[in-house]
Amino acid sequence: MDDHAGFRTEVRSLLVAAGYEVVGEAEDGRSALAAVGELQPEVVILDVQLPDIDGFEVARALHEEPAPQAVILVSSRDASDYGGRIARSPARGFVPKTELSARALTNLLEEAT
């Protein structure tokens, strides 16, 4: 879930090449919530800076669902720019966009299990 179509395309290609199945995309927080409700993915890659509802709020809303998804936050900013908000969020982790890879995603998902 990211407001930049080019980034979504890049991430989709990267994940599909690594064997992940990508079931949907969204360009803003409201669309993300609707897509997750409809598609029920296991993992949500979520940009912190969305144009309507920020990624922290979307992550909180998803966490309150009966079967919450694993949320990985991403941003073009460094984690330190968000102070303690990442640690206080229900997300499984954070990856700077420049470091996003299938390996980084897999490592975060395995750490939480």
C-alpha cells in the first residue's frame, strides 16, 4: 500500500520474483483498509506516509480486526524520523524503502514467529 504507482510496481515485481503471491495494491489508507477487508492477505506492506490516513493509523485499524494481518511498515524516511511511533505500532517491523527486499520481509516475518 503506497501512493506511488512506480514503487508499488517495483515491489510487486521484487516479491513475485522471490515467490510471494501479491494479491492486491492500494494507493491510500482508505483503499488499503477496503482492499485488506476484501482480499484478506497474510501480509501487508504499508507506507507510513499515505495521503489520507497515515500508515500508523491503518496498522492500528488492521490490528483490531478479528484476524489481523502481519503489517510491515516502509518509508522513504529513516526509522529515527518517527521517534517511538514504530515501536508503539502493532506492525511486525519497519524497513526503509531503499532496503526493502524479499529477504528483509522474510526476516521480519520469521522474527515474529
